[in-house]
Amino acid sequence: DAGVTQSPTHLIKTRGQHVTLRCSPISGHKSVSWYQQVLGQGPQFIFQYYEKEERGRGNFPDRFSARQFPNYSSELNVNALLLGDSALYLCASSLQAINEKLFFGSGTQLSVL
Amino acid sequence: SQQGEEDPQALSIQEGENATMNCSYKTSINNLQWYRQNSGRGLVHLILIRSNEREKHSGRLRVTLDTSKKSSSLLITASRAADTASYFCATDGVGSGNTGKLIFGQGTTLQVKP
């Protein structure tokens, strides 16, 4: 069975641009969470979606948005990119809304120049 | 801000030795999990311990939880070069509104020398 897949794997953008990151969860998983990991730090929670509804939002500005589609895949959008948005963006899926065991994708490495 | 703090930040040992990592957290929890990350890519779930458990084993892993001290430790016995990775603790945080949010510590980087 395929694991969590994320695309693209690497992305380079300039300040002010917007970006869309994509995630496909493990088949049968209805919960998708997004995390941002800055170099040398642990992942920080951005969003969780379960059954296409937002279940949680971390302490990130409104420039960050996400959605989940009927097939449970998800997109993370970031507008007006800042240099500080450079990070590894991780998507994780799980069976239930309560994240007792997350399955992570390999992430999208975003560099903002 | 992150809830957990991990100690040490970096650990270097020889193959065959045991590795112990510690995690402290700030708020009450339902459970605490440990994850491994290789080379800054995706994280892999290792083990989960619930707030009413004190110790749990999985293969060469042993996790303890002390809710009175708000701390946990991860012991890897008979370490191998393949255990070289970063290890993170993560808590769910009672009162997080059933959002499914996990709060990660800053991680311990483990190097196992052959």
C-alpha cells in the first residue's frame, strides 16, 4: 500500500509569491494534518482536516489556508510568501480525528528567496 | 511555541551501547508519542504511551512516563548504526479541543558510530 505522498518534493519561490502544496493520505485515512518544520526545530502544527472539515488550526497567519477534497487529499496554500516561510512542510494522515498515530509523508522543502 | 523540551539536544554513542533521551512537557496530556526522523524527511511513529501508563516496551525501545514530573524518557537498547536519526516526543495536550493537534519537542539528534 502506498504511504502518504506529497508534491512537489522541492520548491523555490520568491517573496510575495504564493504556493500550493499537495498531499494524498494513506487509503482509508480521513484525517490530514499539516506541519511546518524549520531547520533544527520540531514540527509545528498548522491545520488538521477530518472528513473535509477543519478540526484545528495552529498559530499561523491568515496567509496560510488549506482544504480537504472528497477523496481526502489535501492542499496547503500560502500567500504573500515571506523569507521566514522557508521550511519543510509535512503532511500526515491518520485513521481518526484524534492523532494517536500519524503517518507522515516525506515533505515538501520550500525555499523562499 | 513548543510544549516539549528534549534533553540532550545531541547524543553520540558507539554501536551496541544504550541511548537514553528525555522529554519534558508543560500541560496535562492524554498520551505521549515518540517519532523518529531520518535526514530531515518524514517522521516515523515509534511508540505511544497513555497518561495512565508508566512504562511501555516495543522491541528495543522502552518508554517511561512520569505525569507528576511531566516527563518521559526513551531508551534504545543495543543501538545500531541504523538508529542514527533525530527523535521527537509529541503530546496531544488535554484541552486542545479534540483538534488532533500534536505538540512536538525540539528533538534529540542521535549518532550511533559503527
